[in-house]
Amino acid sequence: MNVVMPEVLNKAARGEKLFREDILSLLNLEPEEDALLFKLADQVRHQYLGDEVHLRGIIEFSNYCVNNCLYCGLRKDNQRLHRYRLSSSEICEAGNQAVKMGLKTIVLQSGEDPFYTGEILAKIIDRLKAETGVAVTVSIGDRSKEDYRLMKQAGADRYLLKHETADANLFSRLRPGTTLAGRIKRLYWLKELGFQVGAGNMVGLPGQTCGTLADDILLMRELDVEMAGIGPFIPHHQTPLKDWAGGEVKTTLKVLAVTRLVLPLAHLPATTALASIHPQGRQMALSCGANVVMPNITPVKYKEYYQIYPNKICLTEEATECVSCISNTIRQLGRMVAQNYGHSLKYKERVNNSES
Ligand code: 5AD
Ligand code: SF4
Ligand code: FES
């Protein structure tokens, strides 16, 4: 069948600014037109970022959380979960192993766990940087500006704070006691402190519409984020949202592809959540605009307890297995594993501008 290029895709291909109605048209293309959207997103990724895929090794260092997000398996009311914390030494040990595997970025992720004070975190980051020389991304949720400052001073390079949904009412319903405004305020703090900043959203949340997804993308453009994590919502049996349908693969890929068109320089991961609901999830995402993969390098004995959502992949594999598995996938797609730090090109631009 011969599919005619819809005008909105021509507009995107010419690099014109896309407005809300354009983004909605892209999210609502006819099913036979989606392949054109995916192809364009892949071309834009190639044109702006080349064929390198960046690996970010993620250490899930604590599954304690003070929050009660309705969608998340780590929520504090989930008393059936065995909780754990890694010591500074265990974290650095995992980091050292990652460097031996050639990884250049470590992501430190946890639930919102006040056990690790700003000072403790600063010490861990400082030690990790001194021992390994990696770039460090922190992903530990809402903190005070002072804590963010301490982490930045200790050498943290990037911070991931997903906005989850751009619908303020939905946000507060799903994340009791917190607001979208508070989240956005923190994203601006992080930018001001000099972090490369990542946001991102879930696709398929109960009560979410196409308009919400368009607003997610527009919010990330407004924030001018360096990174955006976009993954499907996956219902977890030990949460209040256990009976909801999860996000669809196709919709997730469409949001990812449109985000690539709107933020051509952003680092977009092929998320583990997408890989967990489809065996080809990673490959598909890498072909629809993604340029990052995050192998899980948490010590295996803890991995099974970090089930934010069920059926998470790679719970029994050692870090080395995941890194070689992902590297193979990347090569099979005709792409290569980046050997550099993979700092945001956009961020470099900003630093250069302010220096010149
Ligand atoms: N399904 C998919 N992603 C989830 N997250 C939390 N719970 C779920 C779920 N049930 C995501 C959120 C959070 C990240 C750590 O995991 O986007 O930011
Ligand atoms: Fe805690 Fe994050 Fe899960 Fe919310 S999504 S319960 S803040 S780990
Ligand atoms: Fe973990 Fe393939 S990525 S085994």
C-alpha cells in the first residue's frame, strides 16, 4: 500500500516548530502512517546524534520510599516488599565493576529515602567520582535545594526527576501529598544548579488522554530538558492500580518518536519498562528515536526487590551479562556503543554560550 506523507510529518521534517495541535495530529496518525513517524524520528536521531548509543549503568541502591504513589510497587504501604539499602562501599564496588565493563555513566537511583542525607549522598558521589572517574546521574526524587546543591558540589553531573504526568490533577491523585508545581520548581532548581536535567512521563496512566501526552511533550520542551525517560505504565498487583490496563507499546513508541522530533538533541532511553512488556521493546525504541540504554548493574542479590512494576527483565542476570546483551543488540541494529561520557550536546552548547 502506498501511504501518502501527512502534511504534519512534512512540517516536522522541515524542522518547523510543532504546536499542540500538530503534536496531537502526530499522536493520532492513522495506524498505517505510524511507520512514517517512526522513520522520521529515526532519521532525526541519526542526523542530530549519530549512531552511537550511550550506556548508563543503573544502581538501585535503596528501595525504601516515604511516598505512596498509587502506581508504584515501592510505595510505603506495600508491606509485602523486603526493603534493602546498599552501603557506600557496596555502591562504589558496583561502580568499580561497571567501569571495568567500559561504562562511563553511573545512575544512582532509589525510592525517596531520607536515610541518605544530603551529606551522605555527597560523600558517596565524591568517592565514586574519585575512584572511577565516571559521570554520575542522580535519580532519588524530591529533595531540598540544599541537598541538590551538596550533590552538585560533590561532582554529580546529571539529575533525573521524571515529571510523570503533565496533568496537575492526575499528578496529585497518583502521588498523594505532592504537586506537579513542586516537581517543576525542583526541575528549575536543578537546572539553575548546573545539572544536566532529565524529566519524563509514563504512558497509559488511568485518566490520561492524548491531550495529556501532548502536554507532557510540551512541558519537556518548555523545561528544555537534556534527557527524557518515556515508558509504559505497568500495573503492579500490590498497588491500588492493580486492576487497570497498562500502557501500550505502540502508544509509548509514538510518544517517544514525537519527543524526538520536538527535542532533537535530547538523550532518550529505550526504557527497561518498555523492554519488560515486549521482547523487542528495546530494539523498537532504538529505531523510533531512542539513543540511550540503561543496563541494570545493581548487585543481583538485591535486584528482585526493586520491582517498581512486575515482570521486570534481567532480575537474575549479572551486570556483565546485561552489558554484553545490550551491546549485542545495539550492534545488531547497525549502531555502536558510545565510548565517551555522552554528556548532553545541548548542555555543552549552553556552557559554551555562557563562556563565550
Ligand atoms: N509502571 C511503569 N513505570 C513505573 N514507575 C513507577 N511505577 C511504575 C509502574 N507501575 C516509574 C516512574 C518513576 C520510575 C522510577 O519508575 O516513572 O519515575
Ligand atoms: Fe517512591 Fe518513586 Fe515509587 Fe513514588 S514512584 S512510591 S516516589 S519510588
Ligand atoms: Fe539483561 Fe539482556 S539486558 S540479559
